[in-house]
Amino acid sequence: MRKHVGDLCLQAGMLQDSLVHYHMSVELLRSVNDFLWLGAALEGLCSASVIYHYPGGTGGKSGARRFQGSTLPAEAANRHRPGAQEVLIDPGALTTNGINPDTSTEIGRAKNCLSPEDIIDKYKEAISYYSKYKNAGVIELEACIKAVRVLAIQKRSMEASEFLQNAVYINLRQLSEEEKIQRYSILSELYELIGFHRKSAFFKRVAAMQCVAPSIAEPGWRACYKLLLETLPGYSLSLDPKDFSRGTHRGWAAVQMRLLHELVYASRRMGNPALSVRHLSFLLQTMLDFLSDQEKKDVTQSLENYTSKCPGTMEPIALPGGLTLPPVPFTKLPIVRHVKLLNLPASLRPHKVKSLLGQNMSTKSPFIYSPIIAHNRGEERSKKIDFQWVQGDVCEVQLMVYNPMPFELRVENMGLLTSGVEFESLPAALSLPAESGLYPVTLVGVPQTTGTITVNGYHTTVFGVFSDCLLDNLPGIKTSGSTVEVIPALPRLQISTSLPRSAHSLQPSSGDEVSTNVSVQLYNGESQQLIIKLENIGMEPLEKLEVTSKVLTTKEKLYGDFLSWKLEETLAQFPLLPGKVATFTINIKVKLDFSCQENLLQDLSDDGISVSGFPLSSPFRQVVRPRVEGKPVNPPESSKAGDYSHVKTLEAVLNFKYSGGPGHTEGYYRNLSLGLHVEVEPSVFFTRVSTLPASSTRQCHLLLDVFNSTEHELTVSTRSSEVLILHAGECQRMAIQVDKFNFESFPESPGEKGQFANPKQLEEERREARGLEIHSKLGIHWRIPSLKRSGEASVEGLLNQLVLEHLQLAPLQWDVLVDGQLCDREAVAACQVGDPVRLEVRLTNQSPRSVGPFALTVVPFQDHQNGVHNYDLRDTVSFVGSSTFYLDAVQPSGQSACLGALLFLYTGDFFLHIRFHEDSTSKELPPSWFCLPSVHVRALEVQA
Amino acid sequence: MAVCVAVIAKENYPLYIRSTPTENELKFHYMVHTSLDVVDEKISAMGKALVDQRELYLGLLYPTEDYKVYGYVTNSKVKFVMVVDSSNTALRDNEIRSMFRKLHNSYTDVMCNPFYNPGDRIQSRAFDNMVTSMMIQVC
């Protein structure tokens, strides 16, 4: 009864009285051995003490609750279980009819009050008494909970946990499902209170599982989900994938995975597929390293199932509880390792028209070089890439990706995320093989405006989930800058040629990349037209075109212009509107050295005709002498093949610089290169060259040994002479009568250049000019009738100094006049026997210095046409005056003449050889200069 | 005798966890995970006292119906948690203590490996063997 009075006192707010009464009841009950009542009395004592010690509680509401929690069960102990259960089910509902704890604060100190340590001891005691009764489980639980609350206030978590541990084991039978949930929730709440977050999460999860236990008819998925969400912090799990992006994952993967699986399942049963997709993708993204292969398959399978109903998006999902689920981008499916912005292909790369050099430099700093500025620029460059993209052109970004999944990964709709410039991203779909290595993927897009573009990331669709992955958030990614300047649009040019494309690529030494290569096979000396179609395939009109060519350095000496073109005709068609085609013609002319190799030359020099070129006695040897001897064919086949069928290649690069549209006004142009690969097969060779003087001093004979190195019959013709037919591998000699050249008239043109060119170059130029002159005079052409191909042949390469000298008109021009008539060549001067014949020798000096004086002796002789020359003509020819003439010194471009006379005494054919008396003064002059014509005089009978 | 052995890093994530009946792995994960609460509590209670001279062995963390959970904390706040079958009453506190010491030594060896990256999961075979020996020692 004392206990009951104590209860009533407590309820009435008379703390002192209730303490006294409780003490008395404890004493009484101890002797009676009624443990249930004893426990209740002890508990009541504790409650009163607690109220005394912590009058305000820890806070308004919790204090009130504790107060009521401690009073009502005491009351319930009397009425036994029904009331207690009510409290357990809905403790919050009873808060209103409690007593205001503030009223008890004014009550003074009491002797009977328990110390804080004693409270716990008494609680322990009470609980141990309760536990003796099986039916008192609820009350025991209640006491435990109260003790924990007290301990929580006292901050003695260890002991509180012991109490709670005990509470867990209290066996409560016949609890309804709802009560179970309630119980677990309360437990978790208490654990939370004493700072055991993990334990609290554990019980919360158990509570959540209870919500959907199979025994319940109507599973409360929503409640379950809500409870599960509350457990997340306990498992140190955040639903924001950003927390997982740095470094390796650290946490209880197995436990967290389990929780996520439950979340997914709960959200699905809740009828919110978007939520489950979000959770599932989160699971896949963050726990990828911990999933086994089978699990990966299962998870993706279910993810695909969900997304077929509700595609994953990038919008954050807001939960009713005020929590928002941030989007989960799949940065690991696939994993991107390397991002590289690609330059445009060489042919589309824009170039800036060079402005004044150093202008930008001077604006930045007054110093030519400053390490500080260099440093700054280096940093700046780390972000910005030093090439440009062009508006309206397809730009590429290369990603190195790999697939960590054990099955084929289908990535769809992969595109770029950019900022700064309007950018039309062209999405790509790819399929990555299982556990692939690094796999290059090129994402393309078209910038629509100009400015500076920054590539921020990429977006993908994997398993039906859209994700936007920003590069900044990706771990372990390598980028080489992601900012590029976009310049205004430029036209695009496509070239197609009349020639086949070639597989040959030119040597990279050329420096710039070549977009197209064409090849052609030509015989030496042949020329061909290359028609290039220029098509504007861009969107801008083509306004400007420049063509340059560069012949790649070869060992071969090239004569004449290799490539020649006329740009004017093409330019007349400009501006070229989009889609229009212009044509451009280029002449290719290959003229390599027609001389042949040294060994062949030696082989053929058996002829006995000296090249040294002193006038030979007989001028009648200019007959074309067929030379079909076996000799040249003699060398073994192999070496011959090596010598003649050696194909030489010529390579050149044609550069088209073009511009137009808005990019042109900005000063950009594009460069398109066409590689030209020409295989030159040898056609004819001039194996030897020599000269023979003709009968006239103004002319001479050029002897050429022509060798046909092709496998076809070949004809060679010159301008003047007849056609020479050569069979394959045949060598013939042809003689061409040519007028001697007066080189002196033109080589003076490069004279002005001579100031800065060294003599050697000058000499080279003169030689070339001479060669050209000879070539144009000769006009040697070859033709292969079977192939219907023809070309030129040139002797330029094989004219040596000696031959040239012979071909050259001597600067001292000698004219011999007989009876006032110019006597030259084979023309026969007729005269009558007995009449004196006037002989005049005239010298015109065209050399730049004065020559002479000279002495000339006329020696008459008779040729018996059998190699015998009869010089003993003293009886038949007599001189009127002296037979020796003297010429004075002749100034440059001066003229001088000397006269003499002859008297023929008998009829007959006479030759006059004018012999030149060498003087020491004229030693330095070449002997060919003093080549005087012989005069043929026919003395006839006097007509009666 | 030990049913589950776990090494937990300073930041409370597992460096190593192994249990004998593998089919019930998740249960032990939960158990070790929740025991960390107690460990934390004990450390914070002790830490204020003498940091240098404190006892590394934490003793029994909490008993469950079937198992007992023991804890041990190194000076660098790396935790060892051992779950022992509670039916095995022969096991004394001293034995548990020596087992923890052994575990600690082995862990130190792992740490001495220059190729081991502190914070990574322990994959050392020697450590694994030692744990295995501890698990089957009695039984």
C-alpha cells in the first residue's frame, strides 16, 4: 500500500512524500519477497530521484516524456500489463496529460533522494526482479529503456549499452508486428541517443525489414523505405556519388551493398521505378569494385528491366522527407582514361596569315624575352590547346575508354558536353568487348558559332540510364587541355585528279602532311597533263586560291620545269560557290638526265673517234653509220637490267592555299596538299656524244649514240634529220648537222646576278642556258609507236665542256673571199687559168679582247681523193705577192682584212689551206678559234 | 575458435575481414560493424586519460547469444575485432589477449612491407595464414 501511496504522491507532484513512501514500501516488500512489487517500488524510487536530479530533463519535450514514461509504468505495474502495453504502442500519444515537471523544481532537497549512481543500481535491481517473472517482460523492457535514458543524460554510454543489450534479449511473446517494429525503432532511437549510430542503424534496418515481413498481409513498403533511408548515415553511406569519386572506396562494402539492394527493392515495391533506377545505378557506380561477375550481370540485368519502364535521367529526385537524390552519372561504365582534343586533319587545318612578326610579343612586354612571361604562358597553355577548330566543321575528341564489365557493354548516344560555343554534338554508339583494354573512341561534333570552346565532359546512355560525366569529377583522367578556339567558317576544298590514287605516301621529311597522293608512270622526256578538279564541298564560297609546288629533293638532276600551270584560267571561275567544281590543269614534264652510266660509256668508247674534236681531214664522214654491233648488248643481263630498267621516282607536293567566307576576312586560310609521285622509266639514252666539224666553219656535226632502253620499238627524230628506228635494247649512232651556236649573245643576261652569285653558280647557269638553247635547236623527239607515247629527249646533261666548245661559234670569225665572193662550205669557187684570183681574208673579232697580230700562210694543195695530198704545187700555182698575210691587232668587235692574189697556171681542183702561224702572244686562245675554212678553187680553162 | 577476425582502419573502414562460415558472412559484417560503436565509445572514454600508457586490449565489447566480440586498438587507432563462439567457455581472457598480440605483430609485419600502401586492403598471404591458424587453433 505504501507503494501505491508513493505512486499517487508522485502523480500529485509531491516528490518528497513519494520518495519517503517508496523507501518505506521497498523496506516492507523486501521482507515479503514479493519481487514484482519490490521491483515496481524500486523503479518508483528511481523515477522520483530522477525527477529530483534532472528537474528540467535534457530538454522540454524529452524531459516531459521521460517524466511520464517513469510515472505511467509505475501505475501500469499495479494494473499489470494492459496499460503498459498501451504505453509501448504509442508513447507519444500520452504526452499531453502529463504533469508539468516545472512544478517539482521548487521542491527542496530531500534526504531520501538517491544519488545518480544509486539510481542505476536500483534500476538494475528492479530489472533483475522483473526478469524473474515471465509475464513482466514488458515492464522489464520499460525499466531498461528508462534506465538507458537516465544513463544517456549521465553520458555513460557503456552502461547504457549494457542495459540495451539486455533489453534486446527480453523475450516478449505475442507481440503484434506493429509492436515489433515499434520496439526496434525505439531501440535504434536509444542507440542513437547514446551515440551508437551503427547499432542504431542496424536496428532501424531490422525494423524496416519487419515492416515488410512476409507474415504481414499488407507490407508497408513506404515505411520500410523511409526507415531504410534513415539507416544510411549509420552505415556511412551517402547517396551522392560525388563522395565516392575520389580515391578508392572505403567502407563496409558488403553491408552497404546489401542495404542498397534493399533500397532498390523497397523503392520498386513502392511503385517508384525512377527511384529504384537511381538507387540501382548508384549501386552499380559506387560498388563496382566489390561486385562479383555474377552480381554485375544480375544488377545490370535488373537495371535494364527497370529502365525499359522508366529511363534514368539526370534530374535530382526529391524525396518526401526533404532529401534529394542527386543524379548518378556512370563514370565507370565505361571508364574513361584519357581525353584528347584532336586537331583537324591537315588538309582542313586553318592557318593564320602571318601578320607582322613579333607584334603580339611587343604588346605584352617591352622585353624580348622574360622568364616570367614564359612561365605564365606555359600555365595558360596547360588549359588551352594551340590549334583551332573551325566553325561548321566536324571536330573530334578522342577518348580512351575501357570496359570493366565481364560482358559486352553497349554505350549509346555518347556525345560531348561543351560550353562557350554553340556546339552540335553528334552522338555515337559503341559496343565495348568484355573487359577490354584501352579502346579509342572518337566523339565528334560541329561548333556552330565562333569563340572559345571548352569540353567539359561527355554524356552516355548505358543500360538505359542517361548520365552526364564531367571531366573535372573523374578520377585518374589525363587530359591535355580542353579549351580550343573556334574560328569562323572556311570553305572546304576537295581535289580529285585524272590520275589514279597512289598507295605511296611521300616521305614525312616534307614537313606537311599530304592528304591525297596520286601516281603516274612516265617515260623519261614524256609529258602529261594532270587535270585537277577542285570541288568546294564546304558551305562557304571559295574566294582565294594559291598554288605552290615543291619538288622533293632527289639525287636526279631535273631539266626543265617539272610542273607548270596556269592559274589564271582557274581563277577566272572564282569565287567558287559551294558545290561547284573548277578545273585546274598542270603539265607534268619529266626530263631527267639522258646520259647514261659511266660503265656503259666506257664500254662503247671503242669507236676510235676521238672526242677531242680536232678537225679531221675528211669532212665526208658524217654519214649515219649504223652501229648494230653486238658490243653494247654484251654485258650480262643482270647488270644491264640494273643499269637501264632502273626506274627513278620523282616526288612533288602541290600546295593549295585557299580561303573564303568569314574565315577569310579573319585572315585564316587552309592548306591542301596533293602529293605527286612520278615513276620515270628510262626511254632513250645518249651513250656518247661527240662532234665533227662540218665543211663549213659555221656548222658542225653532232654525233649521238642513241640507246633504246625500253622494251618497245622506238623512233627518234630530230627537227632536221630523218627518223631513226631503234629496236629494243639497240644502240645506233645518229649525226645531226647543226649550226654552231653563238652563245655569247645571250649568256650575258645573268650578268647582273653575277654580283652576288659566285662564279661557279654563274658558270652553271650559263651551261644550263646553253643546254636549253641546244635542246631547242635540236628538237630530238622519241616515239614508241606501239604504246603511242612520245616525248622529248635532251642532250643537256651530257654536253661536256669540250663538246660545247666545238658547238660554239668561235669569237674570231674568219671569212675567206675569193674574187669578192664568200667562200664557205663545199661551194667551189671557179676561176680561170691565168687570171689572178683575189683572195681576201677577213677577221671579225667578237671576243671581248683584242687579238693579233697574226700571220697567215696560204698553202695550196691538191687532194687526189685517195688520201694523198699533193702539196708540191710550185709549178701550178703562183702567188701574186706574198703567200703570207699579216693581220694587225684587232680590237673587240673590230674588223680587219688582208688581201692577196693567186694565179692558177693549170686547170684542176685546188684546195687552199690557210695555215695559221702561231704566235706566242695568242697562246691562251683556244685552237678552235683559229679554225679557218679551206677554200676549194676549181681552175677552169679559159673559154675561148 | 575465432569465428571472425577483422582489421579496421583508423577511419573505420575494413582493411581485412574474414570469417569461417562463409555463407553467413553478412551477419559477421553486421556484427563487426556494430561493435565499432562500442570500440569508439571505449576509446573516447580512455583517450582522455593516459594516451601513451593505455591498455591496447579493450576486452569484451559485447556478448550476443552465440558469440562474444572482443576488441583491440593499436596506438595508431587501428582496430582488431575478433568474434568468438560463446559456447567455447574454455577460452580465457589471457588467451584472447595473446591472440590479439599475435595479430598485432603480424599486422606490423604487413605494414613493414614497403610495397604495401597504408589504407589498402590487406592481401598479404602471411597475414592470411596467421589468421587461418588462429581460427582453427582450437575447435
